[in-house]
Amino acid sequence: MKKHINLQVFGRVQGVGYRYSCVEIANKYEVKGFVKNKSDSSVYIEAEGEEDQLTQFTLWCHKGPVWAKVTSINETSGGIKDFDTFKI
């Protein structure tokens, strides 16, 4: 069953390639949506996919790329928006 999640990722997540790596991982797990930087130095993600795909994607989000240091993530669910790609 397709799900939609919203993630706000906190820590050292800007300027470390988080968004670009996020796109690669989303494509790997066939997750659709977007990722963007927020003015409070966090990263905001909206993602859609099957539950197991989103689980794998979210596990990666808690870690991020090598130079990132994720300290916390706020996760909420949302309504399906039928994204057709995953982009920055």
C-alpha cells in the first residue's frame, strides 16, 4: 500500500551533500517526492512509496551521507500527492 511521509531532518545536514545523496537513495528504493533545505538549517523531505521502500529510505535518512550528522528527525504522515519523480 502506497504511503506518504513528511520528514524534517535536523543536525549537520546542509552543506554535506545530504540532498543529492537523498535523491540517489530515493531512486534506489523507487521513492518519489522531494527534498529541500530549510532556513533553520534542517532538511525537509516529502516521500511516497510502498511501506517497505519508505522504511529503507527512512533508515538511510536517519544516517545520511558520510559527512552528515543527523541528530533527530520529525516524521509525520500525509495524504498521497502522486509524485512522479524524486527531486531537489
